[in-house]
Amino acid sequence: MDCYGALAANYDALTGDVGYEKRADYLEKLLRRSRIPVKTVLDLACGTGTMTCILANRGYELIGVDASEEMLAAAMGKSYEVEGIAPIFLHQSMPKLDLYGTVDAAICCLDSLNYLTAPKDVRRTFERLRLFIAPGGVLIFDINTVEKLRALDGQVFLDETEDSYCVWRPEFHRGICTYYMDLFQLTDDGSWERSLEIHRERAYTVEELTAWLQEAGFTDIRTYGDMKLRRPAEGEQRIYFACVRK
């Protein structure tokens, strides 16, 4: 069952409340922590490329990487509307990141790192990022916290538009949050087409991720509350990391 295979076509419509422009403003504040001028940016797990294209329109040169061909197809469609240098998109998984050269900074947004459910893949991803971020460049990513994923257990959610809706049920067990997603899409003949996707996220602690970042060669590791310039508060739902490549 292909993760995001069916969801890709409706992802943007069903996630209209993300607030990408505000998140881009916040990312730019954290990008200023870089010890080198930031011109080229890697958007790891870029999805449908919304953040990629926003930053490209703000004057950065973007490389978007994602493991889903369907999400990348949507991203490519948006890239034609970018003013200036259009992003480059690559079909790659995070642990197998392989660029042609270095970038000045890398971002990984909207808890994409949680989708790496094997700790060895997170550590491998950090190692690959160190290889392709220039010395002094910055890495920024966010995670869903342990508290948030645990609290989702047993709940039921509904997201809908005029021609699609998604019912999703999370289950949390042994550090893994599994999302069972029923997707319904209105077809041209008035009937509804149903698809099922299963998504999984692992809950990682700040201590685990900090240790792995240090092992991979990152320094000046700082954590922030969700779009805040302060340390995470107790019970924080989303935490941002910003660190510098040695």
C-alpha cells in the first residue's frame, strides 16, 4: 500500500490550515542562524512542494526531495508558477539522500522525520545531511512530540472538502502512531471512490535526536516551541530543531 499514493491528489485541499506562509516566515528567522550566507536550500521530504515554492519565490534556490512520486508530480506542477529560479525536484528517500553538491541549508517540515520509524534511518539521514550541507550551514526540522502522538491514540478525525473527505483513526503502540486513513473522492459520474492508506510515525525524544545530531557532526543544537523563538514548553505538540553543520 503506497503511502501518499491516493492522498497526494487531495493533500493540499485537506491541509489548507497549515499556514505555510507563516511557517516560511519562521523558517527564515531560523535560517539566519547559519554561519554562512544562505542561498541554496534543500527541502527534504518536500511533499507537494508548497514550502519549496514559497521559499523559491522569496529568492532562494531550492532542491526538493521526496520519496513519493505522486507528491513530487504535484510539486512539479506548482514549480512552473515560481518567479525566478524554479526548484529542482529529486525522487529519493531521506536515508538515501544523494545530491550533486552541497547546499547552504536544509529544512524538513511538518513532522516528516517522524515518518522514519527505524532509528537507524534517522541516524543515517543525519549523516547524509551532514555530507551535503556546507560547513557552517544550518539544518532545521520539526517533529511531532511523544506527548502529541500518544494523545492521538483512539481518536477519530474527519477532514473534508466539497469533493473529498478523509476519515483517519490513529493508534499508538510501543512508540509508533499508526494512522488508518479512509479517503473518499467524488468522481465525474457522481459516485464516490474509496481508498485506504496507512501512515506510521515514530515518537522520538529531544534527547535521542540531539545525541544523533551530535554523532553526525552537528553543533549548536537548539530546540524551540512550535513557531516560537523560545524553548519548548511542557506538553508542546510540535518542536523545532535548529543546528549548525560543523
